[in-house]
Amino acid sequence: MKVFRTLYTASPMKIKHIHVNRADLALTRPYSIAYKTVTSVENCIVEIVADNGLYGLGAANPSKYVVGESLDDTWRELQPPHLDWLLYRDARHLGVLCREVQERFPKNPGVRIALETALHDLFAKHLGVPLAAFLGQKIHSLPTSVTIGIKNVDETLAEADEYLQRGFRVLKVKLGSSLDEDVERLVKLRERFGNKVTVRVDANQAYTVQDLGRFYLKTAGLNLELIEQPLPANAVAEMKSLPDRMKLPIAADESLITPLSAFHLAEPPAACGIFNIKLMKCGGITQALEIASIARQANIDLMWGCNDESIVSITAALHTALACPNTKYLDLDGSLDLAKDVVSGGFVLRDGFMSINGEPGLGVKKSGQS
């Protein structure tokens, strides 16, 4: 009997430097949702450099309201003493390092996504393939929605018209000021644009069960694609008690943070028909893929969302989304209204459709690089 042995002879790829910066990316225009108005954007940017000259980039902008971590918290945890354990480790051991990231920073999803994204970017560059290819890309391209904040009717119609002229055909309208005003805006959108545009809505937890019932009846003829998180995040029992015709178009967002919360939402009777996965909520690619797997077993579709983020983390979300066969919706517009960014490249956006650019890793380049 012959015994075959494989010799592990490839050279290691040791992590040599870790650079962390804070970048104020600003917004070209503020917008309002049910519980806040956003006027500016800061991100933490991580660069992990290997001894062979390759580097990987990650970024973070967590929502304290949703996950309990502020950007200041992220910044403190990304200081050198907390990252010394990564120095001189072999970056080819991606799974080991990502597991350790998850274990060392259990309360800091912003830290986890920044480090995990940089490690994945570096590893895929080492392989010479796009990250999506390494993850097992299933989908080539999908349209993304663009978001209209809480505005009056005239402002809503003007912004919708602008987006249609730019080639977008999927709008996400923020709700939550008052139910009657919410419905009026949607009715006017349909009257103005007909079926030229797909409309999805996001109430950001602003409704009660009674409000949701009224909203459902008043908008039954408007052909809304989905409604994102209409009820409070902790109202999972109430979500599960809704009739199927009402809960199947619901996309769980603030209710969905971890794989454990995904399991509770999916456990029969399922609370919704769609999971909105955000890397910035769950804390990185490995957790996102766990949530996606739970959703697939429960026949739940995937939507991939974002905060106001750098192209770095938006592109990471896109690569991950395209590797999941149950991905149906993209809402990855978080970098489109930034006044500036620290990178270029990443995703390709054409007539509202997003795809990767085919370059190794995330395919992003630091500002100033050609």
C-alpha cells in the first residue's frame, strides 16, 4: 500500500504592518430617517501590509443605535496594542485569523468588519482572484436601490426624477414621519412614474402592528416590492404572528444582527421572508455567510444593505452578496453620496446594476494610485 504525502512548501505571507486611519468622507447632501438625520460620515480605514508587498484594505462605520458601538469605540479598539497579536502571523491562514478576530472583539462588529475585510482582500490578492471568486461567486450582477430620505412630496418626486435620469430603476423610500404622509408620498410616486420604477420602503421600526395593518391596506395597489423593518427590532413575536401575505415582503434589518438572531427569525413560523444582511451589523464576512446559510435553509431571500460607508466596505458586501445563491436584492448605495473617498475602483455601476471589476481582492485602489 502506497502512502502519498503532500509537502507544504509555499512561502508564508507574514503580516508586517497594520495602519489605521480615520477619514471624514462627508456627504453631498444630508438625509433623514425615522430616528435621525445624517449630515456627515466618518470611517475607520485599516490597511494590513504583508512582507511580500501586498496589502489589504478594510473600513468601518458602525451604527451605535443598532449595534451599540460608535466609531470612537471602533477607533479605540483598533489602536496598536490591541492589534499586536496579528503582526508576523501568516496571512494565508485566513480562517484561523478571522476566527480569532471574532473571538477577540465580540462586542465590536465595526472592528471585526474592518479587520476581516482587510484580511480577505489581502488573501484574495495573494491568490490573484477577485474575492467573490474565492467565496464562490454565483451571481454576475444585480440592480441596487438608491435611498430617498424622509422628505415632503415635492422633494421626494424631484429626487426620484434625478435618480431615474442617472439610470437607477429601484428606489428605496424612507418612511416614519406619519403614516398618512408616508402613503401620500408613495401614491404620488406611482402617479408620476408608473411602473418605470421599482419601489421598496423602509420604516426603520417606526410602525406598530396596527400601523402596519393600515399601511398594508392603503398601499395594496401600489406594487411595493418589500418593506424593511416596519416594527421595532425586539418585536419578533409580533412579526411571527402576522399573516403570510404581510410578513413575506418584510425584510428584517435591525432585528437581524447575529447568526443567533437569524436563527430565531427563521425558526418556524418565520418572522419574515427576507433578511437584510449588513456587514457593519454582523461584523464581517464570516458571520454574514453564516446568516446567509441559515436563510437559505429556511427559504428566506437575502437583501444586502449598508450604512454610509467607504467604497472599501461596500465592495466587500457586494463580493459576499454575489457569492450567495439566495441573494435577491441589493441596497448598496452607501458610498454614492460621499463627497470624497479614500479609494477608487471596487464595484462597477452601470444603469443602476452593480458588478465587480474582476481585479484581485476587492479591486480597490488607494487614492492616488493608477
